[in-house]
Amino acid sequence: MKIFICKTAEQVADTANKIFREVVKTKPDALLGLATGSTPLGLYQKMAEDCRKGITTYKDIRTVNLDEYVGLDGTHEQSYRYFMNTNLFQKIDVQMSNTRVLSGVAPDLQKECEDYSAYLAGNPPDIQLLGIGGNGHIAFNEPGTPFDSRTHIVTLKENTIADNARFFSDISKVPRKALTMGIADIMSAKKIVLLATGKNKAQAVFDMCEKPISPDCPASALRNHPNVIVVIDSDAASKIL
Ligand code: F6R
């Protein structure tokens, strides 16, 4: 695991953008694994800027996303499909038909998960972007999730529901279930880039890097992967320095 510590969140975004730019330059039809949440927003702005300036074209890339809420379709403003469309896909020249996000309204959610895992088994992402939860979760894989998990349905923990409530008018509107890539799906990516910014991520970053590798901290699984780059700001790094 390589760790880059940047002074600011802006530099984290810039560093991540350079890594993604290189992957797309080397392989124009790369499969990019993407994430939602507040952490990747700076990176997505930089990718959009690169596209606008003609530095990078994403016209042949394919994408997969980590997760989606159950019960929200892509027109719901809090769905992860909507997030990706508005924060990235509509701002770059990717072909929408090449973007894949789990459907939280699929008639058979179990099948949706199995199809997604089967796709990933045949198409390992060239690069997978991750954020990290305050409790060490990656995607919606909460502490206790087995490292051999594939894409599955999860019941969200109370603290994750509370964390996400800020995006909904009322906590009762936060979906209780989600679909998520499993830890084994994530680990199948050829390269993984995990971003973290802010003091509220410092403990999770410490646990990921320093505590024993165990499902108690899902992100610690990344230490078993041969090609992981962690890009964090000095606040998120404050407990490992
Ligand atoms: C997002 C995801 C989550 C977030 C994590 C951090 O697709 O799977 O695991 O990466 O909850 O979220 P932020 O970036 O909002 O702090």
C-alpha cells in the first residue's frame, strides 16, 4: 500500500486526477470503478475540467459504481445513479450506455447482484476509486463483512443511516437497504485508489493502515492487495504521522 499525504483536499483531488488521467491515457477503453459521497467530488470536477480543456477524452471508457440504495430509481436526487450523472457523467464525454450502476429498483435484487458480480468477474476494473467510512467501511461493506463477499444486499447500520440523513429531508426517508459490491469484487480491481480527507477520517485511516487486517475494519483488506494507492490530506493522516 503506497500512501501519499497531501497538504489539502485540493491536492488530494489533483493527485487522484493525475492517476486516473494516466490510466485513461494508457488504456482509452479502461473500465473505471467509481464511488459516490463527498470525497470524490474534487476529483470529478478535475476530470470534467480535463475533458473541457481537451486534456483527456473519456469517450471510450466504461464505468462501474460501487453501490446504490434499494428503492431509489435513477431520477431520485439521492440515488447514486443521479449523483453520478450530475456530478460526472453529464460533464464528460463518456457514453451513457457505457456507464453501469447497480439498480436499486430491479425486480429481482438478488439477480441484479449476481449479474453485477458475474460482470466484474469477467471485467476486473482497471482502477477502482474508494472513499472510506468513519467506521472503516468501503462501499457499503460495514465492519464484519467477510473479505470473500461478492455483490450483495445490505441492511444499513444505524450510524450509516444517521450519517446519510443530511442528504434527505428527514431521517425516515433514508433507505434502510442498499446493494453493494462485495470486498472480493473490490479486490479484483487491478489498481485501487482510496481517498480520504478531514479529521473525521483520521481514526478510520489509522485502523486501515495500522490495526490487524480483519473484517472489523473492512478497509484493512486493502493491505492484501498488490496495487493500492492511498491519497489523503494531513487531517486524515493525523493519527498515522
Ligand atoms: C460511496 C461509498 C461509501 C463512501 C464512504 C465515504 O459510493 O461507497 O463507502 O465512500 O461512506 O463517504 P464520504 O466521501 O461522503 O465521506
